[in-house]
Amino acid sequence: MSIATKRGDGGQTGLPGGVRVSKAHPRVDCYGTIDELISQMGLARALANDAEVNELTRGIQRTLFKVGSAIGTTAESRKPAPEITDEMVAVLDREVERIEATPGILNDWSVPGELAGSAAFDVARTICRRAERLAVGLHEAGELPNPRVLTYLNRLSDVLWLVARLLDLRAGADAALRPKDSPGPRWSRAW
């Protein structure tokens, strides 16, 4: 069997469970963005050259396949959507806590680009935020019944920002937007 089924030549695609929709459907745009995120995280992982970060990233990539499938599965599907659980979110929460506890981790806005690996994770973060915005649109339209998808993507963007900062820190790179002695409050997080 060939990967080129030719069933999509007219602009339609199959969702999990046999439902066919336009390739321009918001649901396809959202899970396609998840696919883009998975690939960008693969590039980031390849560039990071950090065993701990690579193991974490690979695990998240595997979970994102479930997230994408949950987004792609409609109520009309012949099979149920994969469950996105509180424990999946808790795994990310623990990573946020662990990385934030790292001595010297940046707690201010950052400028991406100090290292190829950290910059690739910053790009992944922006793709994740786009996927989250698309998922919010589906949720608000009543087409995404599991709100944990939104929580997962929101937390994941935090993890991706922190991983980029961890890589910068480990390499001795300074990604801070402002000089350390500049006045004013510090703003961390992934926007």
C-alpha cells in the first residue's frame, strides 16, 4: 500500500474514525499545527544535544500525537478520542517546577537566538501558542469537548520556554532582554 492514496487530491482529508472534511477545516488546521509542533520539537531536540532535554522532549512529542488525535476526533467518529488526562498536565507542571528551581534560570523576558537549540525551542513555543489559539477557537465553537487539551497546550508552552532558558543557562548564554541592572519588575513566562 502506498502513502499516496490520492483520496485527498480534491481537498478533503479523513479524520480519525472515518469522517471526511475539507483540508481547510479549522480542526485540520489545529491538528496540523500540532504536527508542525511535533516536527519542530524534533528539530529542537536534534539541535539541543542535551540528553536530559532530549528525553523530556521525546516523551512530550509522543503525548502530542495523542493531543493531535483528540483534536482530530469528532463526535461523529466511529472511535473515541484519546483521553487527555490531568496526569498528562501534571507531568508538565512538575517540569515547570523542576526547571524553575534551577539556580540561575532566567526570570525575565528573553531574546531568542543565543543558541541554535534554545532558539529552536523558542520557535516550538510559538507554534504551541498558535496551536493553543486554534484549539481555543474549536472549544469556543463547541467542537473540542475536552478542555484539558487547552490546559495541556498552555502548560506545554511554559515548558518549552523554560527548556530554552535551561539550554541557554547550561551553555553560559545570556538571553535576557534587559541588562541585569535595569530597574523595573521582572517578567518571566512564555507570553
